Amino acid sequence: MTHTPEERLTALTLALPKISKPAGNLLGYKIDRGLVYVSGQLPLEDGVAKYFGRVGDTVSQETAYEAAKLAALNVISQLSMATNQDLSLIDELIKVCGFVSCTADFTNISAVINGASDLFVEVFGERGTHSRFAIGVAALPRGVPVEIEVIARLRDVQ
């Protein structure tokens, strides 16, 4: 059985995407009093958007689920940067915020954001369980279907 988040990523044959500089006057993450606030992450592969469109229109629920997983993988990249590449320093995920660009009649928003939640639990185990909200919106940056942000707690390291 694999134990560290990095070992779980390898077992899942996942590599962390390279993080590009945020578009705007913001940080990819900010640490405050042991909490890591990760800015909204898009479904990017090494800085390039992989998915485009609105769920219920040009994007299927299944494709949006995969987009949410990729956005979550970008969150994990940010957490890796915040911990100097030691994801074992993440004590737990506290909150996941999920945004889905969708048509007004698409209501299965939670099922899309499950892509992120499922990946977090696969990578972090019990420490990846979290509270969450998932909302539908009219549009997201770069025309992507999903955006994920996270609050995580760092382990107390003596």
C-alpha cells in the first residue's frame, strides 16, 4: 500500500502539472496561520487550458468531471509548492469550492465537482475529505467549464 501523497500520485500514474504565473495581480496560494489558501485553479495542462465550453451545452457531465480532476491536480501542484514538494505536510483539506460553467437547466453540478473531491481523497486518503460547495455559473476564466479552489491545513512541524 502506498502511504505518501506523492506515492499515491505515482500509483495513479499522475504527474503534477507545471504551474504558470497567475493571470493577474494575485498569488497561486497564500499561507496564513497554518492554513494554505489556494486560488481558483483551472483545468490546465502545464499552463494551457485543456477543456472549454459550458456543461449542458458543448461539454458533457463526464468530460466536466475529468476537467474537475485536472483542476484539482493543479490545486495539488500549488499545495506541493506551498510545502516545498512535501505533500505529507498537508494535515487535511478543509474546504473545496467548485464552480461549474453550465447552462441554466444543468443541475447535476455536484456530480461534476466530485471529480475534484474523488481525486483529493485518492491522493490524500482520509486527510483529503473536506467540506465543499459547488455552484453553477454563467462563465469562467478562459472559457473553461470548471474552477476549483481549496483551503488546507498544514501539519504542525516542530
